[in-house]
Amino acid sequence: MTMISKAAVGIAVGIAGIFVGYCFYFDQKRRSEPDFKKKLRERRKARKQAQKAASRIPDLKDQEVVQRFFLQEVQLGEEMLSCGDLEGGVEHLSNAVAVCGQPQQLLQVLQKTLPPQVFELLLQRIQSAGQKLMTHAVVAEDDVE
């Protein structure tokens, strides 16, 4: 009985060793490919652009889209703040305040829930978010004409 378990353990160790060797071989092959770093940079750049695209301001005439955007920005802002990314969190929350129908009430709620230094940073960012909103509205009107 111990002979069978030793054999089974030996076979399992051998298979695991072959698998690890296989992984090392193909990882080395992948990394030695001439376009590896270029493709890696392109993927990272595409990921950053996707994150920036997620925070773009939607068509302000469609209330349903604006409401969905507002909820998404508040959620993203809260997630980023909880992860410790103050800049990103404040950016998303300022976008939410910019499209909010009642920004004063939202600011009162945020003042009660956010730490004072984060709220001050948010107040500083609201103006730039409002300008971005106005710029987007003007560009959207120019596209219609």
C-alpha cells in the first residue's frame, strides 16, 4: 500500500515538474518575441484610454443616459476613494456633481460623508468639471449643425 502511494506521489511530482517546465519554456519564448514589449505597451495604453473613455460626459439631452452616467461616476468615485486613489475618486465625483440636477444637495451629502481634505479637493475640481461639461455641450451643439 505504501508502495502504491509512493509511486502515485512520484508520478504526480513528475507531471507537475513537466508542467512547470512547459510554463517556463513558453514564457521564455513569449518574452523573447521581438514585438513583446511593443504589444505590452499597446495593451497598457488601450487600457488607460478605456478608463478615460469611461469618464467621458454623455449626451446631456438624454436624461436616462445622464442618470446612468451619474450613478456610474458616483460608484467609481467611491470605489477609487476606498482603494486610496484620491485623485481618480475626486475626478469621478466631480463629474457626477457636474451632471447632477441638484448639485447643492449632493455636495451637502458629500461634505458629511467625505473627509475634509478630500471634500476640499472635490470643491477645487468641480469648476474644471463644469468647464469640461460646458465644452462638451458646445462641441455637441457644433456637431449637430
